[in-house]
Amino acid sequence: MTSDHNLMLYTKLAGFRLVVVANRFGGDTDFSRELHDRLIEGLDAAIARIHLMMALERRVQTGEDELAEYQLQGENEIFGRFTINLLDDLEIDFDTHEYRINGGGWINALASDDSGAGVQFPTLVGLTDEEFGSLVSIIMGITQETGIPVDAARVVYGRGAVEDELP
């Protein structure tokens, strides 16, 4: 990314942050306020990463740091995969039959009963527009204007979960 692109991205992110902060005051439930707070935290993290990339760009341009160019390349790659998660994050390791939620400890998904052994992983279910409330248009704008995806899904156990039969 160029310095101009980073400055434009910073401006858009800061503007969206202000909109979310203002919109938070209209939240009528604790869940709505929590979604707003998490979106603000995600935007703050993106803004901090842009600040770091801009500082690295300055060091590359002045030639004061030999490693800055490599660091900048790495930061650009990391930022390219940046996602704001508002609720749950689910990682599944199909090889070991384990999963973890929100970066916690790994949980074994193997289960057995009188009918045999099987693996049942939880799944992520996205929020509805009603659950998002007034954040729907803001989140769509963030993704369209900045390219940063905003995920909001909760972990669900049981019905609809991913199942594997063991031999």
C-alpha cells in the first residue's frame, strides 16, 4: 500500500469509528451496546495497524532502517487478512477432531454412545439483520469502503453442526 492509500484508509476508518460511537448511544439493549463496543475495538485495532504501516513507510523513505521494508511488506500481508470479529470465532482441526472457540483451549469433538462413535463440531450461525439493528448499514459501509470484512456469528451446538462418522 502507498502512503496516500494508507492515509485515505485511516480517514475512512476514523470516520466509521465516529459513526459507530455516535450510533452506540441509540442502542437499547446490552447486546447492541456490546456489538458497538466490539466494532469500535476492531476499528481501533485497524487504525493502530495503519499507524504502524505509515511509520514503517516513513522509515523506508528516509532509509534510516534497513529492516523496515521487510517489516512493511509483512504488515501489508497481515493487514490484507485483517477481519473484525464481533462475536465468536471458531477454529476446527478436522485431522485431530478438535475445535476451539475465540482462541481458547482445544476441545475434543469425539463422542461415543450406545449407537457408536462420531464427531460433532459446532457451527457458526450469522446474526440476522434484526439482531444487528442499526449496525447493518454501517458494517456494510465499512466492508465496501475499506475492504475489511466484519464477521458476526455465534457458535451453535447440536442441530446443524458438522458431523463426521468414524469407521
